[in-house]
Amino acid sequence: MKKAILSTSLKLIPKAMQYKALTKALNYLFRDQADMVRFDGMVVSFKLIDIRSVWSFQCDGREFSQQKNKKSPVDVICALRSEVALALHSKQEVIRALEQGDIKLVGEPEHIEAVMSLLLGLQPSKVDSLVNHLRSFLRLNPIKRESQIFSSALQQRAMDLGVNLHAITVDQINSSTAVDLVRDAAVELEATDLQESLRLMEIAKQKRPTGPLICRKVEEYRALLMR
């Protein structure tokens, strides 16, 4: 059943769009990891065994992109079945699938070790955020999580900018668009996590110290937290 669901979804989406979405996903998950330098010049393929779908990516040591030269040898193949792919809802489930052999890595030992290191370094919050974006892309129902505190629209904006709202710092904000994102995230959390709202709004204020809404909200949050 799951094989048919995923196979049908992929048939409806052009391959170029699949590559665009997966490239964005890979870079969102891994771009900030120091181990990315170990992938400089490597080609990694992801293969869904049961529906014979393959996506290959090259890496320049900083980020992934679609493989340009199809004749270049693949350094690591990451192979799994559709039902396994659809069950990967968290970092814990990714690690469990690796340990149980449901995700198979094929390649030279040093290349496999590099991939394992990247996967072990995944930020759980990024995996949680990404899962439903990919399910939406595939026209599948979202996974409901109690811990999913940001709206889907806000998470999409964060993914587009390559930032993790759960762990963002002022040094990661390098545009007006990013300031807007952090400000809006703070407002979204007002009713559920006022302390986190204040943290985010204070970050936004460091980048936009005279913003009227930002300044007003910082004072408002501080006053409420002191009661």
C-alpha cells in the first residue's frame, strides 16, 4: 500500500521538481555541519529499492546539488524501501533504521562513515520540521506532533532561508527577511511559550533596534513575564 502511495505521488511530480525539493531538504539538514567538508567531490545517491527511483547529488564540501555528470562514479548509495522512507518521522527513527539495516549504505568504509557522521549529527528539530514539508510536497497527510509549535507556513519560510527557529542566534540573521521571520515566530508563540517569544523578539531587536512592533513586543513580553 505504502509503495503504491509513494510511487503514485512521485509520478505526478516532474523529476526536476523532485530534485529541487530534495536538494533544498539536504542542504537544510546538513549545510551547517562541520563534517560537510569530508564530502567535497563526493557523489551520493538515494535509492528507493521497491519503486526503482534514484536521485544522485554531488557535494562541494559546503552544500549538495544535483549530479551534473552522470558518468561520475557514485561514492555512496543510500538504499531503502518505500515503507521505511515513509516511516522516518524523526531523527530517532532514522538512527533506528540504520541500526536495523532498513537503510543500507553501500560504498567504501570511509565514505559510509562520513555519511553516518552526518546522520548522527542531525538536529532533531530540523528533521521534525522537514518531514511534513516533504509529505506536503508529495501530497501526503501531515504527521501530527504535540511538539510542532510553529505553523506550516512559518516553517516553510524558515526552511527557505535555511534556518532552524528552535535554535536560531543573532549571528545567523543576515537579511531583513530573516528578521521578519524571527519577529513573526515570536508573535506566533505568544499564547503558548512567552519566554521563547521574548528570546526570539530580543534577537530580532538586535538586528532591527528601532522597529516599532519589535520594540513594543519586547517591552510587553518582559512586563508579562515579571508578573
